[in-house]
Amino acid sequence: MQFLPGPRWDPTPGFAGAQLVQSERTDVTNLPPSAASVGASGFLLTLLQCCRAAEWQLDQPAWSGRLRITAKGKIAFIKLEDKTSGELFAQAPVEQFPGIAVESVTDSSRYFVLRIEDGNGRRAFIGVGFVDRGDAFDFNVALQDHFK
């Protein structure tokens, strides 16, 4: 993971914000049905307190690529991007940490549940894992520092 001391401008066109951290080796996993339920309003709700990475299909990630955390004002954005083209796969706006947008699992320091949003009001929960434990540590530190 590339930890960027101090704010650095995000290279995304049209985004006037700072890049906080970047990891080139991140895996995304679909959450198993036992980790999620549908609420009365039809939104997918994750039971974050009982999520365990051991229940995920870690050997078969749904997607692999780069993770970047950027910030614009008080909001941080966790961006999952193709590591070659930079094309955005998914994004999770984070308004507070810890909170509903990003939560660690109960059985590992390398895996997290993210609430991604598509910009049209649709949300989904996915599992995100770091190959390197140090990348997971930097991810946590970057979010904690941003929300001090």
C-alpha cells in the first residue's frame, strides 16, 4: 500500500479533493446470504456484527484491483478501480468512521464490509480484503486520521 503523508491531490478528472491512501492489491467478495438480509424498505442490510471473513469465498474473489481513499471536505471516498485502466468499479462514500459505510469483520484484521453506492441511490454491501496485512492497517489509519 502506498500511504500518502499529508493530503495529495486526487488525479481523478473533475475531483477537487485529496488522496489519502492507495493499495494495488485488493479483492472484492460477494457476501454470503447468511451475512445479509433484506429490510422492510427493500434495501440490503448487512448484519455487520456477525460478519466473518471465514464464511466468504476468499479463494474466489468477484473482482481484484486497486483501492484508493480520497477525501473531499469531511467525506472520504473508498474507490475500487481497475489497476491498469483506472476505471471505477465501485465507490463507498464514508461520512463517519467507524460507521455503516465501512466496518471490520469479527475474525480478521484484513477484511472489511463496505456499503457501495452507484450514484442513483442504489446501495449494496460487499466484502473487501487486503492481501497484505500492512495495507489493511494503512487503510484503517487513513480513515481514522481523516475523521479525527
